[in-house]
Amino acid sequence: MSKKINKWVLISIILAVLLISLLVYIGVKSYKFAKESEKNDIFLQGAQYGYQNAVANLMQSGADCKPVDVYIQNETMQFIDASCLSG
């Protein structure tokens, strides 16, 4: 009878180890997902700040009715406030 008890004890220990391993695995995955999500949020906040800063700079530069040069890669455009054209 002690061999049957030992088998059940061994099976219980193996199942407990598997359960603990599964819980640790899920915890690590959740932690990594939360960290990646946090990094993504910070990146999006930085991009939004950059867009707002670029538009504010364009508006400030064009406030005196002079053309504003905008460069992107190998292309250049000049922007001017439409209200400056009517005056």
C-alpha cells in the first residue's frame, strides 16, 4: 500500500511543480506584455509631442507672412499663411 501512496505523492508533486511552472510562465508573459505596452505608450506620447511641436513651429514661423521652407527627404516646399495672401 505504501507504493500506491508514494505514486500518488509523486503524481501530486509533479502536478504541483507543473502548476507552479505554469503560473510563473503566465506571470512573466504578463509582465513582459505590460512593459512593452508601457514602452509603446511612451513612444506614442513622444510622437504626439513632436507633431504638436512641429506644427507650433510652423505657425510661429509663418506668423509674419513670410514663406516657411519645409524639408522632407529630398523635397522642399514653401508654406505661407492663406490670410497673408488676401491682404
